[in-house]
Amino acid sequence: MLIPCPYCGPRDVSEFTYQGDAGRVRPDPASTDQAAWNAYVYDRTNPAGDHHEYWQHSGGCRSHLKVTRNTLSHRILDVAFARPSTAHASSRRQGPRP
Amino acid sequence: MVEMLSPLQPVWRPGSHGNFADGVGVVLSETQPGSIVQAAAWPGSERAVIAAIKTATGLSLPDGAGGGVATEAKAAFGFAPGRFLIVADDEGLADTLVQAIPISDGTVTDLSHGRTAIRIAGVKAEWVLQKFFAVDFSLPALPVGSGISTNHHDIFAQIQRTGPDRFDLYVFRSFARSFWKMLCHGCDEVGYEVR
């Protein structure tokens, strides 16, 4: 599986570290709602299809990425910096990519 | 200037090796730059750090991921968003960059003693590197001057293309000897010269 890192270009999945479901919404830290925290920590939808997830390019530029991956085909549909402010001009890949 | 010690010294065997009967495919060398420095910009200060690098070194970094420039005495390239590796033959570059980059714009880390710089040059350089790294080393994907960060067996490496057939590799000093031996094995089939 290749993940097209926005900075480095397409790289083998072995360079990346999976960091979990990107669709979770953290409860208010002041909240004492145990059901909400339990759902945040443990509940996953485990979709058979498109899935938003965080990856880190740990074996490359070390950027944290938000990836949309199809869990059935492993096709990568979208990749972006997890923190959009990272996308300065010096971080955008220029020129032709094969 | 203190004499520089190489971690490759115990396995350093100058001369031609491997399958060189029909000529050597690559030349391997250790460049031993006096300064290897990392500059990291805070988000939003990338342009200021690029300008400071130009002021301190005269190297004008192009915009774009991995953009870089290399001369015979100095080189610089981006290896991650807002982070740059700057290399010079002369010592003391870290001090110069600390003066040029205020802490409000970014940080400077002197890696001169932490990295070993290995140069691989020759018509088979791309071929050999392709055996080690799952990265496209073709000229359109990695133009002269530009750099990348990648890894080999979980060991981090930064690579800059400093010529059409020439690459400079920066690897952890503590792993440099192991990497060098592996590189030599990888070069066996094309014939290599250590110079």
C-alpha cells in the first residue's frame, strides 16, 4: 500500500504509523459523563468502506496526516496534513510526480 | 581545528571492489562536512527561516517540499514541513545560524557530530539506492538539489541529490558503519570504488 504524503510524495506504508480513527470527537475534558468517555475510548464504527484515520509519516517527514482509506480495497482516497497550518508553500510538493 | 574521526575508519578500504572488471558503477566517499545543522521553523515562520538561511549561507532555498540547493562547499534542503538541513565544509555554521534565526522564528540544532555524510556517485548510483530505499530516485521525481527523508530498516536517513548521478546521504553516526558495510554489499554487483 502506498500513501501519498503531501510533503514527501508516494511512500510505502512501512514508513507510516497508524494513529487511529480520525472521526472520534473528544468529550469536554471537564465532562464526567462516563458513557461519553467510554464511547470515545472504546467505541469504533469499524466501517467496511471509506474510513477517516490518522497516520504519521514516522519514517519520513514525521508529519501527522489525515487519511481517507477504503478498508475493503485499501485504496487511499484523500491525504492531508492533520494540522492544515503545516501546508505552507515550502511544504507543498512542486513539479511532476510519476 | 581538531582532527575529525570517522566511524567508518575500521571498515574503510580505499580502492576498487566487487564486480569492477567492466568499470566501476559507483564511487563511494565520506564527505566529512565541518557543519551539519538542522533549522526548524515555527508554523508561519517558514519564510523567515528560509530568508535567514540565505543571509547566513548565501543559499537560496526554492519553495516546495524537499526543495534544496547544493554547491561544492555548502548545501541545504527541506526534509519536512518547516525543517531544513544545512551543510557546510566549514565549522561553526550552527553558531552563525543561531545568530541569524531568532528563537521567535525557529530553532537551530547542531548535528555535526551526530551524522555521517556518505556520497554515492556514478551511473549506477540511482540503481544502488533503489535497492535500499522504497523511494523514486528518478530525476523528475528528485531533481538536483532537492532532498528527502526516508528510512532503511527503521534507520532514518536524509538524502540530497547533489548532481544528476550524485547523492549525499546523512545517516546516524552510530549506525554509519553498519550502513556503510551494507551499502558496499549493495554496490558489489555494479563494481565500486572507495575514494
